[in-house]
Amino acid sequence: MAYETIEVKPLAGALGAEVGGVKLTKVQDNRTWDEINRAFLDHKVLVFRDQGLSPDDIMAVGGRFGEPTYYPFVTGMEGYPYIFEVIKEPSETRNFGGGWHSDTTYLQKPPLATLLYAVETPNAGGDTVFANTTAAYDALSDGMKTLIAPLKGIYSAGLKRSGGRANIHRQVGAMKIQNAEQADTYEAIHPIARTHPGTGRKALYVSKGHTIRIEGMTEDESRPLIDYLADHSTRLEFTCRVRWEPGTLTVWDNRCTQHNAINDYHGQRRRMRRLTVGAQVPA
Ligand SMILES: [Fe+2]
């Protein structure tokens, strides 16, 4: 079905679209929001350029997708506890959000959507790559789909395979990190292949960073399958790439995508604002 109130231009074959013809702070009518929400389900990653959003505006736009949720490991902005700043200083080499993942899968109810708004961006670099995990699921053999259908994964915030969350977060010095020593206590069990409540489609829900094992199996037994499904999910033909500039807002669907922040801009500053919304139990 065509769009009447917005312009939707796909970013790649697999997923992602730039949405034009709309200033989010000015959209009052439900018809436009209905079309934005339809585009969100169709394309999974929506990019809005030149938006000029204040933190209040980000909260208002986020509210169109779901209720705000807290991020456990970074303190929110003054007066905006749900929004936090993702910052990499010119002097730093570690970035936040590197490595393929869906956001906070270690919570019982992970947020359905993340909004990321660019405030300061490097001249080049700092793009984010997204992967369509529904397309990845569809591309599996019937045998693999049957094998993983009953499987649940254990999702942990500990980031043990990358040296531990506290150790990693110590290296992103400009950010207001909190609670990282408790990361191991954040654990949840979810289906390896989840069903999207808006589309009825299945999507892989596995990452090397968060999925530590399959329920009922050891970590060693689980790892080959986790690694295979994670690598498969992020094959190039399932991806799109978003280039940022100040004023760009990207909204992505955590239920059927993964993302990876590319760390290729040492010596330059990048500052973003992030909000997650719509706590939902993966099923
Ligand atoms: Fe993320």
C-alpha cells in the first residue's frame, strides 16, 4: 500500500528507509502517525533527517511507539531520566554500542523500539549498521527452523566474552555509567526465534554478546549454535547502513533487527541521545 502523508525511500534491499516530507514536531494528525507506524513495521529502521529535536520532542516522538523504559547502565540526562547521551570523545578509542546486538535483551521485557538522535557527528564515520533478523530467519533451512523452534536462550548483561561490562564501560569515560558491577545479575530467558506481534513473522533473537547459552545446555554446547545463528543474522545481504548528521533521528524495531555501531572515527567527537520505549515480553 502506498503512503500518502509521508515519503518513504528504502535504504537497502533488506531493511531500512528514509522518511521524508515530515517534521516530527509538527505532526498532529493520527493519519500521518498511522503511516509512520506502518512504515516502521514494513521497513524496521526509519531515518528522519533535519529534525531539530529537543529532549521533550524526543520523549513525545518516542511516546508514539510506546511507554519509555529505563536503561540500567547509564544515568539519564538531567530532567530526562529515560534519555541518556551516548558520547565518544576525541581522546577515546572504545565506543558504546559496538558489536551486533538488539537492545537490552537481558531484561524480562526488552523495549520494542530504540530512538537514537544525533547531536554531534564526525565528518565521516560513526555510521550504524542494521540487520533484518526476520529475513535471516526466513533464509534458514526447514531443518534448522525445526531444530530451533523449541529453544530458549539465556540472555545476560554481563558481556563476559568481551571482558565484562564494568571493564568495557570504564573505557567510555565521557558517559555517566552506573550499576555496571551488577551486570551479571541481569538475566532473562527468551525464545531464540521470536514472533513479532505486529506482523506475525518470526525473527532470530540471538547475539554473541548477550546470548550466553541455550536453556538446558552448557555454554560450550550452546556456543557453536549461538555463533552460527548470530553470524547468519548479520550477513551483508540482510543489512543496511545509516549515516548520521546532526538532526538525524533513527527509530529501530528491536524485535526483528540487530545493530552495530561502527567505531571508525578516532580523534573526533560523536554525541547522540538515546531513548527506548515499549517494554514487551518476547514470545
Ligand atoms: Fe544498542
